[in-house]
Amino acid sequence: MNTEALSRQFAAELDRLPRSAEAAARRAAAFEAFSAAGFPTRRDEQWRYTDLKPISTAELDFAPPPPSTELVSRVAESLDQAGFDEATSRLVFIDGCYCDTLSRTTAAAGISLASLASCSEADLPVHAHAPFDGHPLATLNAAFARDGALIAAEDGARTTAPIELVFVAGGRSGLAAHPRIVIDLGQGAEVTLIQHLLDLEPGRGWFNAVTEIVQAPGSHLTLYRLQDHGTRQFHTALMRAELAEDAKLNCGYFDLGGRLVRNDFDVRLAGPGAEADLNGLFLASSGQHTDNHIRMDHIAPRTRSAESFRGIIGDRGHGVFNGKVVVHRDAQHIDARQSSDNLLLADNAEIDTKPELEIYADDVKCSHGATIGELDDDQLFYLRARGLADEEARNLLTFAFANTVLERVALPELRELVAARVAARLPNGATAGGTR
Amino acid sequence: MLTIENLHVSVEEREILKGLDLSVNAGEVHAIMGPNGSGKSTLAQVLAGKDNYNVTQGRVLYRGEDLLEMEPEERARRGVFLAFQYPTEIPGVNNAYLLKAALNARREADGEQPVDAFEFMRLIRSRMELMNISKEFLNRSVNEGFSGGEKKRNEILQMLVLEPSLAILDETDSGLDVDALKIVAAGVNSLRSADRAMVLVTHYERLLELIVPDHVHVLSDGRIVKSGDHELARELDARGYDWVQQEAASA
Ligand SMILES: Nc1ncnc2c1ncn2[C@@H]1O[C@H](COP(=O)(O)OP(=O)(O)OP(=O)(O)O)[C@@H](O)[C@H]1O
Ligand SMILES: [Mg+2]
């Protein structure tokens, strides 16, 4: 995709969107910022292990036409079959376009749920307009984002059941969707949110999302994401979060597919006592590439962070874990932990791990550990000596490796769903029977 | 049931079993004793199918078929069971799941239907009681964090559930307290029958007071150097191995 083609698409898109002059100016500025530098390359330190060429050279349509009624009904049917029940508060997007008929915006008291396009400028929190310095793909999202989700919780509001955001790729090839998710939690609010990303049919497209989170003091956000795209989708996402005093963020990211996956996390622990836990599990085989790239800023004292990512990397798969922890000046009593554990299932599987620490305070507890291993021969033999076939034993042990991440999922139904999806994606299509 | 002829096994160029002969008939219990490092566990592991041992000579027949040709899982499905000297911890794999999968693998090989959850529970309840293993163990990971004695009892529980034709117990009595030893012996004895055979590897005669063997063998430096009956075990207990080794050397 050359810059000229991109500019043409941008110009057309800008005209199409009925937005204020201010908004249009912001988009134009974002687009300019992006095109000035272009797609990042591997010469850029932040992109050393991930080559975006498959995306930057693809012919993509950045302004996907809205889904046909026929497509909508097929999505409805497949969600129905997948067990998505109607009572759940849920926003559904097809190829990045909000789908009113499949969504249910009523939620618990004090919680509002809306498609971004339906919100007026005034509904949006101020931060929704902050530029994404250092995140070129998020900047591109800022230029092209046409819709997304706004989840806002008033002070003290709580979700009684998880809110769901469902992003479906409809199978039309070559579409690039740029959804934007804005999460704004008032003081003491408690919200659980699940993002589902799935493909109706295998297709080649690009999903480039931005999730912005602002948490007022004492608020809790539990955010799960089940990224279950097919093996040909490109998936890139930035999650940016700012936590005030005693706010807690707990994330579980499950990346099960995608040709090229890059997750950026940018978390700022800005108030004393704020805590963030990022847990991740990814599967990459058949030439797939998954990169988790984290920046954790401990700005205030007494803040705690823990990142724990596990990768299962198979045939020609490539995993990357890049975790940077920055402890700012005068941010004392910090506890920051990182771990990246990886299971390599093939000789040609690859993993790059790069922990980075920048510490400008002195009372700091930091730890990071990276492990890279294969399946354990003694364990394999023990299982086979009990009559389990070699493949079954391998899958069971692979699943067991994943299971430590799954066990941290506090919602039993979601845990089962993720477990089943993980099992289905294992090299030999195992059962999830090893779970507890 | 089991015929081992002139078995030579080496690990990384080093010969450990040096021409071992042993014949075990259905209905019999054989005890194998011998000094540390003489090759007892090597024999047990080779019989179960561990692949980092090289069989350089000899053969092993199980019910008339070449055992060494079979994959480990095939041996298990056909009724060969090894109770490990050091049972492997497998975090994240559920104990009950493994028991059930192992049982179903064996049943499938026998052309039987898999057990359902209800039947499975019925089947294991009495055996767990016999082994004095509480129900919580079912939901724990295989051997993870089990005490030494718990691991051994768990091995015997698996054996009771799988009802093997040929059971090889590698030092299942080591590290057990007196009560646990009795429990394990009761479990093993409950399986003794005319169509089953057992090979007990042990260092202690006191196990053989509880599970009385038909034959006792001394394995030394990779060979069976002496065989006898229960009386031999008592003699070894009293006199140690030196005299047997000397006898063998002068023969
Ligand atoms: N995988 C291996 N690699 C290297 N050496 C091995 C291996 N397995 C066994 N051996 C060696 O072979 C010899 C026999 O070991 P084995 O475990 O069979 O003895 P054992 O008779 O069971 O002893 P113990 O009574 O202590 O259990 C030992 O010297 C041991 O170090
Ligand atoms: Mg031994």
C-alpha cells in the first residue's frame, strides 16, 4: 500500500464522515503524522523483531463498506451457534462497522455502553483525543477510526455480568478495520469486559485496534480478550491505560491465531497504590508471528505490576516478548515482575524475548525471568507408559503449559471457552480434558 | 508371560545390562534384589519402553510377542504396567483425567466401551479407599507436590485401576512408613491372580514378608547372578550381597 493510495483513501474517508471541523482536523493531523514517517520498519528499535511488510505491501481497503443484511444475518446465526446469548450487554461490530440489530446496549445502573459513532463529541472523555506519540499504527487508527465502543462507568457503578465487545471479520478479503475502544471508569467503579475477535470465514484482512482506558481512583477493570482470528488475518492493537490512585487493571489476552499479530501495551501507573496485571497466552505455528510489546510506567510510589506471558510456538512460528518497565524518579516501594515462558514444539520455532528495565528510584523490587523449553521427555514417557498415545500425551502437556494462564481467568464459562478454543488450535486438535 | 533372553542394554556407550535372562510365568511373583546401580531400574524402564536405552543384544517376549518392538503406549494397553521408582510430576495434568484416559486406552485396546463418569467414580472409589487416598487427590495435578509415600500409593492406585497382566514395581516400598507399606502390600496382593504376573524390585526383605514371592533373583553388574526362593531374600537381608557376588565371580 503506497502513500498515494493511502492518501486517496483517507481523503475519501474524511469526506464521508459527518464530523465536526475539529474532529476532521484531528484526523488530518493524525494522518499527516503517520504518513510523514510511514509504516515502521525493522530498523526502528520498537519493531526490531516484527516486520510489517506483509501489511504495508498489501492492497487494503481502509473504508470497508457496511455489511450487507445477508452478512449480518449470517453473523447473527453464527453467534447464536457459538452460544452468545441474547441477554448479555454486548456491542457487535462486523468488519469494524457497528451492528445495531445484534447489539444490546442496556447495562447495569451507572454503566453506559454505546457505539462511538453514535456519541456526540461532548460524550467522549477528553483523553480520547490525545495523540499516540510513538505508536504509528495507533496514529493510523486515529486517522481512520470510524467507529468503536464507549464504555463509561459512573462513580461506584459495577457491572453485574461481563460486558462483551464482539468484532467479527466477515470474510471479505482485503478490508482494514480501525476500531477504537474507549473505557472510562469513575471512582470505585468495577467493570468486567470481554473482547471477542473472530472470523466468520477465513479471510485476509487487517484489524488495527486501539483501546484507551482511564481509571479513576479505586476503580477496577478486568479486561479479557479472546483473539481467535484465522491464520491469515493481520492483527495489531494498542492498549493504553492510565491508572489513578489505588486503581486496579487486570488483563487476560489470549491470541490464538493470526498471520501477524502485534499487541502493544502502554500502562501508566500514575496514582499511588495502582496495580496492573497483564497475563497473556499466545499460540503461533504454521509461519505465524505474534509479538507482545509492553511498556509499564511506574510513575507513582507503591505501585505494583506483573506481566506474565506464555507462548506455544510450533512449526515455523515466531514469538516475541518485549517488556519494558520504567520506574520514575521518586516512585518508591515499587514491585514490578515480568515473566515470559515459552514452549517450542518444533525445531524451526523461534522466540525472541527482551526484558528492559529503566529505574530511577532506589526502593524497587524488580524481577524478570524468561524460559524457553520443549516438552519434557520424562513426562511424555510417563503418560505413554500409562497408555496415552504419543500425540495425545504431547497435546496434554502442551495444554497443561497453557493451563496456568487459563487458571487465572476468574469467569468459569469464559475459562472453558478459551480452554476449548486453545485445545482446538493445538497441533493435533486435542481435547481440553486436562483442565481442572 | 515374560521371557528375557541374553538382554544387553547400554546408555551412551556404557553397557548396563550385560546378558540378562529371566522367565516369568503367569501367576508368579518374582522379586529382583541387588546393589545400587546394578541395573534394576534400567531393566524396568526398558520393559516399559523408555527410549534412551539401547538394546544391543537379546530379546524380550511378552505373551510370545516381541515386546521391544512395541511403543510404550502399546505395551501399557496390552497390560504391561510399570510403577516408577521416581514417579514424574506433571503440573497442569489432572490426576483423575490421566486415570480415566489410561483406563479408556486399555479398554479400547480390549474392544470395550469407554467408561462414563459415573462408572469411573464407582470403579475408583473402593480402590482409593484401599490405598487410603482421599478424594482431593483426584483433582490435583499428577504427582505434583505429592509426598514420597503419596506418589507411591498413587502408582499402586493406577495399577489397581488398570489391572495389568504384568506389573513391574520398581522400589515401590522405598520411603514408605510401616502403615503405608502395609497398604501398598495389601493393594498388590489384591491383584495377585493366576493370570497375572508381578516383578518386584526391592531392597527390603520386609516387603517380601508381606508380598511373598515365588522366586527371588539377585541382579548384580547387569546380570542375574543368583536365583532362589523367599529364603534367599532372608539370607541377603542377613548377609548382604558380597557373598553372592563372590560366588558369581568364582563360578
Ligand atoms: N539415562 C542414563 N544415563 C546415564 N547413566 C544411566 C542412565 N540410566 C542409568 N544409568 C546408569 O546405569 C547404572 C544402573 O542404573 P539403575 O538405575 O538401573 O540402577 P538400580 O539397580 O536401579 O539402582 P538403585 O538400586 O540405586 O535404584 C547406574 O550406574 C546409572 O548411573
Ligand atoms: Mg533403581
